[in-house]
Amino acid sequence: MTASAHELRELRLLAALRSGRVSLDALGDAAVTEARVLLGAAGPDRACDDPYAALVRWRARSLDAALTDAQRRAAGVVARSCAGLVSGSAR
């Protein structure tokens, strides 16, 4: 089975979130749940209602100086997942 580099980053981030190595708790429960859904933890049937709005949100979080480096990197991975959803829905 072949996976793209981004898919591997998604899987690593999901594992880091589950193990507690990375925490997005500072963003609130809704953001943590949204991140997991966008990363695919909820399965393929759960989709984002507005992937463009999610992209804007997560891109802003990836630049938020109040977050740790690990949290900003995690937000960047989620933002990239959103970008994939946006480009996929444009087809």
C-alpha cells in the first residue's frame, strides 16, 4: 500500500494526539474534535461542512505565536488536510 507524505504526517499527528505527545487542548474541545475529524480519525463518512472556513481557521492557528511550536506544526498539518478537502471539492 502506498501513502503520500502528507497522509503519513496525518497518521503521526493522530498518534501524537492520542498519546499526549502533542496537545491541542488549549484550543478547546471543539477544535480538538474538529482536528481529529479533519485528520480522518472519525472515518471517511464524517466530512467537514465548510472545508474552506476550516482551512482559514487552521492556517491562522498555524501562525499563532501564542501556541507552542508543536501546536503550530500540528495546526499546519490540519490546515494542509483542509486544503486537500478544498481542492477535492472544487473538482
